[in-house]
Amino acid sequence: MAEAPSPRDAGPVTADAPDIVFSDDQAAAFDRLAGMLAQGGVDLATGALMPPGSEAAPPLAVLGRAGSGKTMLLAALTRALTEAGVETVSADWEGRRRRDRRTLAVLAPTNKAASVLRGRGVPATTIHRILYTPVYDPQYERIAEWLAGGGARPATDALPDGMTDAQLDRAQAFYATMPSIPGALAAAGLRGSDFIKGWKRRSDPLDIGFVDESSMLDARALEDLREIFPRLVLFGDPAQLAPVGQSGEMVFDRLPEAQRLTLARIHRQAEDNPILDLAHALADPQVDFEGFEDRVRTAAARDDRVVMAERVEAGLMARSPVLVWRNATRIRLIQAFRTAHDAPPDSLLPGEPLICDGLELPLKHRKRRIELEAKGLIKGAQVIYLGPGKRPGFSRLHVLGAEDPQLGVASIVKIEHPDDGGEPFIPYAASMGAVFLHGAAVTIHKAQGSQWPEVQVFAPDIRAAAYSGRMEAGVPLWKRLAYVAITRAQHRLHWVMRYRLGRPDGPLSVDDLRPGGLALTQG
């Protein structure tokens, strides 16, 4: 009998991707993970599925630097599991529980990191949205079950008021190309959030969990994930910055060596990338800051994907913040950005970027807190200010990376000044709600998990970190900062050399955030 082909050799990960051939270390990692899944009743080689057992497997970690193929491996495993009949669980729909049902959840610590995976064809959601699950109206359940292949097409009289068969057809066509319940409903002119009746903290376990950007996890988050997922795989980059308060240690550092799989080779799809070349040059212990900056200059001379910039470009700051180390630098750049755009001192302009700094809501508003967090409005979330809401103190916002990105929320906006003695100016202040800082510049720590097409790295701050002589987990801090900062750039890196700001080419706008060219949602 012929041996069944391995899913790792099954071709492209996404419909428009080139044929992918695993490197030796990717293939070895795939086989090790497939072995763990087979022991848990999911045989990727034959497609055989057994009911999930009660015994948990030790978690495994897939580790590698940028370009080593972690996301490619995650995507290939996700596709292989889907083809074997494992159902993908997302925050918008889980389906009915069955004893023999096998499920997979692909998670990331932040909404922006999840959106990066979704952009590569992987149905990802945030860890937070799995910890809190929505309770849906039965009408939504009927539509979702049908789209996910677990139920019959809903009859017209079972649909929301005014919904037609033509809308169902549009939803089905969308879901066939992108398995997202909210996306399918949006194609039909509905919003999944309209069907949410409440929220509950998860108490029942799931099945298989893949966690990307696991370098951002703290010990408590890992403990929660291990309680929920008996089969857990962490994907992470050991060269990034550890969470604050963990002394440079990442959660996968505590795993036994046998549970850590390392991807050492840079995959061919990532070769000839000057940004990744610079990132990997930082691993050389002989490279000091001046030597590294010489390498940036050399790369910029031969490839326009790297730019030696004499100044920060204000126009880029509206959608991708300048990455800095020091908080004082962040505040000065924000003030320069607002001055360049002629922003009034007592209000925001539509199009200004903000960073969520937390939710100030009392316990009695716990349901609203969970709802906002599930929509991606968690600490560190990046949003764009669209304009004032209908009520005083409310703002209309676009949450970058969210599947249903536009919402209205009670807001407390703080704009910090370099010479205010630590007291920020507050142009908007509801009695309670979401707290925001300006987002034209952010610290490199807060940028972890995010990527942008173009990134500006403020080199004077990296130089200051180098001259400070600080170390983190045995590595010079400046190297970790530089590594994280430059790997946030998807297509072009701007290495900014001086304390200068270029004026924007035009005024701030929100035209790029209009869904399908339609008017912005009122909130």
C-alpha cells in the first residue's frame, strides 16, 4: 500500500502563494508537531480523527528569528488540520459542542498581530477574545451554523427582519473565500455584534491552540492558555524584547529543551531582503552600534527598501508611528507631529492616531468592558480618531487590525507635553471609558506584535541605548531594540538619523478608512 503524502509537501499555503518547499528544520518541526497531534488523535498523514482525550500534552515552542519561516509553518499546519477535518474556532463562532469534534484556535496577543496572520490567510483571533466568549441570538446561530457547514440553510422566516435570500447568497460567497462569520455578515449588510446578547468568561476547555508572537506572553497568560488548550504550540522569536517585569525572560525559556524546536535557517522566501539581513546582522557579537549603522548605510545605497533618513516624515506618522526607546522622545515627536499638521491644542483632528492605554470602567460596567476588549480595544490597541460621537465625551474610532473596526466609545484622551511637569492635557474626558494616548510615536516595546508597510526607527534613541551599556538577558539592550524596531517594517525601513521633522504633503484624512468607499459609521 502506498504511503500517504505528508501534508507538509501539499503545495502552497494560500491560494496566491508560490509553491513552498520546507527547509530541513521546518520539515523536522512539522514532523515533531504532527507526532504530538497524532498522539492526541489527529493524524495529519491519513486524515484520521479520533475524539479528544482527557490527557494534556506538554506544550511545544517553535522558535526562530524573523524570516525563519515560523508563520509559514503555522499556516501549513493550520491548512493541514483543516483538510483533515479539524474545525477552526474563532471568537465570532464556535459551533455546537460534540464529543467527537476536533477544533483549532489560532491566537495572537494583540489584534494587530492577529490581523497580520489573517492577511496571510490564517483565521486568527486574539487571546483575549477566546478567554471571553459571546452569547448570541438564535438567529445568528442559525446563519453561523449554516455558513460553517454545520446546519441547513435558514428559511426566510428565520432570518433577521428584512434579510433576503440574496443577502444570504452574498454571505455564503464571501465565506467560501474567507472563513469569517463577521466578514460574511458584513458582505450581507449585517454586523455580528448586533446579535450579541451578552458575554461569559470561558470555563470549558478547547482542543488545539497555536499562539503566535508568544514572546509577548507573560507567565499568567501562559497558565490560562494551558488550562484551556490540552495541546498548545507557541510560536515565538527569542531575539525580541521580553514582557516588562520578567527580567528579560520569555515564557518559552522556561520550557525544557526537548519542548523547544528551533528554526535556524532563513527560508528562501525571506532571502534577499535587506531589512531581514540587517536584523540578523545584530546576532553577530562583534557588531557594535557604529558598525551596524554602517551596514544600514551600505544597504540603503544598494536597495531602496532601506532609507537613511535625515528627518522624520510627518506624513507617515499618521498610520505608522515612529518607533523610539525613550518616553521623552515619544512626547516631543508627538508634539512636533501635531504642530506640523496645525492641530488645535484643545481638540483632535480626524485622522490623528491614538493608542489605547486601558479602560476606566467600574465593575458594574463589566459587560461593556468585555465587549470593547473583544472588539480589540485593549491596552496597546492602535486606533484612528474619526471625529466626535453623538454624545459629549464620546469619540468615533477605527481600530486598526479589527475585523469590525469602527465603533463609538466614551473616551478620555491624554496629550502629553514635554514641559508640563508630568500632567497631560486632556481635550476629551468622559466620566469613564477608554483612555487614549497619542499614537504618532510609540515605544518599541509597545510596537511588538505589529507590522506596517513602512516604519521609521528613531536612531538617536537606539544610539543612546547603546551608549548606556544596558544588557537584557545577556544581550545588549540596543540590539534587542533595533531588532524589534526594524522587523516591524514589512516593505521599507527608514533609519532616521537626526532630530528633524519634515512637514506633511497634505492634511490629515480618514478617506483610506472608509469601508468600501461608504460613509463612516456614526457612533
